[in-house]
Amino acid sequence: MSTKGIEIMADHARRVAVFSLGGTIAMTAQTGGGATPTLTADDLVAAVPGLADTGITVEVHSFRQLPGASLSFGDLFDLAVAIEEVAVDGVVVTQGTDTIEETSYLLDLVTTGDMPIVVTGAMRNASMAGADGPANVLAAIRVAASTDARGTGCTVVFGEEIHAARWVRKTHATSPLAFTSYPGPIGYIAEDRVRVMARPTKSPTIDPRGSATPSRTAVVTVGLGDDGTILQAVGEQVDGLVVAAFGAGHVPMACVDALTDLAKRMPVILATRTGSGPVLRQTYGFPGSESDLLARGLISASTLDPVKARILLQLLLMTSADRDQIAQSFSAIS
């Protein structure tokens, strides 16, 4: 890991650390092939127009050089340690957009304190016309340096919008406006000013570092006509399962027996595949409805989407949490 300080104007400037992990934002097109990660944190910061005018002191850390899809839990645990060791006012993490919705929520769960931790990236690599990386990095640095952003937990800054890690989702494969959240952004940047409009409740802190129990989890999305065969097959290979169910928490009747059996052997989290809104508790009563499945031992994901529910479940299993502790952690999600 390389570290370098870049002093920008004021003697008593706000200090921000930028950690680069690779991803599209750090990629350039290669002769005879596709884009690959080549840019360091120094390169990313140097390419940001107008940064010198902010008065923010930036230190850079080239931490990993990987596509977002190849980041691991171990990489993020190491990053969390590094973040907690820097003496700055805020932190920016640049990475591939493939996993931003997962890594930001993981950092939200494993880090403590009020310091802003902001994750950003780019949908267009540095070799493309209209590359969005520099603008996103500048906005993220502004948010990380802002006193108004303290206490908001880990956030994702993209396209001048500030999203809470708990709610942010990547909803388009290629658009520069790929990141959205429900019930919406918690803030935005306009005329160089950071405006925080809402503050999510604090996430629980779960720290599996140093005593992690090997665990494997998976998300299974139910579909029309499912009979439970896939659920049973995946269940044989994992320590915990997230079911991405229809609507407010429903599955085909043919899946009920398989889920009942799995819930006796491991934590099975019931989430909605819609991506937003809560899993209900007692509105419907047919076999395979949310009330039926919860009565059979499944655990409600509450308002967490399946991807976020898996992150929380994985961390809990890595700390050897039992079923009751897992159920309590999910019940605390608003």
C-alpha cells in the first residue's frame, strides 16, 4: 500500500484520506483488449479539476487494484482497519461499482465513530468521453470533509447525490445515474455545498475481524413455478440463506416444505426481491405467505434488500451468532 500526502492550500484545512481499491474509476483502455485497473489513488486525485480550490488537504492510499467484482470480505476488513488508523476528518473509498452497494453497507456495519466514510466510483472509465470519475471523486471529498456529514454512517456519493449505505442500490448496468435509493437520497451537493437532508438511524456494529468463523451464505431468488429443488440444493452448501421472495415476502406453495426444513437447520432470511419496501408480517395468510413463512421459522429481513441482508447475515455468522441473536439483529432494522 502506498501513501502520499497532497497539500492543497489552507494551513488548517480539513483533512480527507482517499483509499483506492481499483474498479472502473481506476481503469484505462488497453491496446488490443478491454479496460483494466491501472490508475493509482495519486492518479485519481490528480485528475480532479477544482480540487485545489476547495482548501481540503488530501492524503492518498493505493490500497488494492482490483475489479469491484473481485473484492473480498478480507479486503474490506483490512480496509476498515486502515480507515480507523488514519487521523483525518473524513474518508473517501473509490472502487468498482459492481459491489458498491455491498461494500458500503459492510463498512457501515464494521466501523465505528461519526467520521464520514464515503464510497464512490465511476460508470465510465478514464479513457472514455464523459468519464464521471473526477466529478464523483470531487463530490465525495466534499462530503467527507463536511461537518454536516458527520453521524450519517457510511454513504455512497454518485452524480451529486448522497445515499445511505443501507438503502443504496445499483439499478442500471451502464448509466452514469445507476445508483438510487428508497426512500431517496439523504442529501446532495449543489454549488459546492454539501446539503444533508436526512439522517438514518445508526446501524448496529458487528466486528468479525480477528475471530471470524468460516461461513458461506447465498441469495436464492424465487421465480414463477419454483418447486423448492433449487432451494434445497443451495441449502446443502451454505450456513445461512437469504430468500428473495415475491412482493412483500411470498413464495410458491411448492417451496414451503423446503424452506420449513431449511429453517430448522440454519438461519433463513426472508427478503423481498422488489428491492425496496418491507417484508410484511401479518397481512396475508395463505401457504407461502409472509405470515406463514415467519411462523415456520424464517427471519424477516425487514426493509433490507436481499443483497444487504446477505451482508448482515454473513457478518453475524462470522461472529458465531446464534439464531436468536440473528433474529434480534434483523428485527432492529428500521
